Amino acid sequence: MGKRRFSPGDAVVYRKCKHSSTPGPRARSIDPAPRGEEYTYTVDKFWMVVEASPDGSVVLETRRGKKHTVQSTDDNLRHARWWERLVYRGRFPEAPHLADQTQPTKAD
């Protein structure tokens, strides 16, 4: 796959690999460990691009404000599809507001 371009404000889905003894309801691709004590699975994370660097790294923000840096070539990272932005709109962080969009008031 070629180099993907991400811009600040883009909604993205990151497929995160997790390990635990009890996968949650959104877990996918669940595989048990060899002895069965734990499971390995993936969970889709709905994040927003905060910064895209020329070197290919992308800073992503979660709904709660945590930041993660990944490479734009990471196979687990992709743009959100239009229907994901609609159906899962509550899981994405709010779009960043442009700084100082307040209108100046007229002096009387």
C-alpha cells in the first residue's frame, strides 16, 4: 500500500491489539492463549488526527484527550469510512475548533 496522507481533523480508526482474560463486547478476532488463561484480540479505536509530520508520523487524539503517535504506514491505521463517522460519531473526539473564531464587537 502506498503512503497514506492524513491531515489534522481527519477521523481515523486504529485497530489496537489487546490481551486480557475477559475480552470486552467490542473485541474482534479473539484468539485464546496456548494454555487458555488469556485471550488476544483487537478493538477498533475511533480517534482524530491532531498533527501529521512530514516524516510520516501522525499524532492521534482519543475522545478523552490522550495522545498517541503512530506511523502513517501502520496497517492498523486507516481513515474512517463515511458510515463509521455517522454511526460511531459519539466515539470520535470532537473536531478541533479553530483558534479565536470570536467575532470582534463593534464599538459604539
